[in-house]
Amino acid sequence: MLASTALGETARIKRISLMTRDLDRSIAFFTEVVGFSLDFEGTLPANGEPFLGPVFNIDASQPIRRALLSTSREPRGLFLIEHPEAPLANPGVPTAVVTVVEVADIQATLNRAAKFGAPVSETVTDTTPEGMRFSEAMITSPGGHAILVYEIGALAGTEAHQTE
């Protein structure tokens, strides 16, 4: 059974915002590896978007480079913000946030990630609660963000293990 709010409304995630130390490398990763398209890349002038300061705990009085990227289903669903002091991922602690992205061909995506030099996990094949088969694997962006890529209907190769 799918859950909804008491008012019968369902929430929708509009955009994921990720901070990165290297905007150009992150744009390359999300466009060349994951399959996003670049809609906009530019620099906000000082105090161009004041909400960025308190939301990301950064000095918005300085110019901020940023980019908006889309998938075929979600326009401007990814907002990348460059900051030289963006925290690096720490593999010794649990991942606090994972961005989940559906891809058309998981094996091709993982091959591109490996070629890009991104860490790639083992592929897992399982079944959704609705009975649909899927394969998924974790890749890590240049900014250290955990990106879970999955393909509905995919049956992973011999490197996968079943979780059922």
C-alpha cells in the first residue's frame, strides 16, 4: 500500500542541491557518466541569491558558481554549487544522504563511472514491492556524494548477487 498524507496530498521532491569543490568536474560526471543534461552554468554575483548563505552555511556575499542539470523526466532536478570548502566524503562514517537516479542502462552507466575514475560498488538485483525486477549500484561523484543508480527491468551480470 502506498502512503499519503492525511489530506490526500503527496509530496514531490523538486530538486537535489549538492555542494562541490570542483563544479566543472562535477558537471562532467553528471553529464558524461549519469546522463544529465546541462541547462545552465554561471556565476551568481555577490548576494545574488541570499538564501544560499543560511541554507548551505556559506558566505553568499561572495560570487558563487552554480549549475542546473536535468534528466528527461525532471527539468532542473539537480543544482550544483561550487565552494572551495565543501566537505569531503569520509568513507569511515555512514553516508548521510544518497541521491537515487534511474538510468536507462545500468551497466553502461557503471562502465562510464569506472572510466571516469569514480568508485563503483557491486551491482545488486532485487524485486520492488510491486514485483518489478531492478538492478542498482552505488557510484561516488567527484564531490564525494553517494549516487545510487538503478535500472528497472535490468538483470545484472555475473558480478551481481541476489538479495532475495
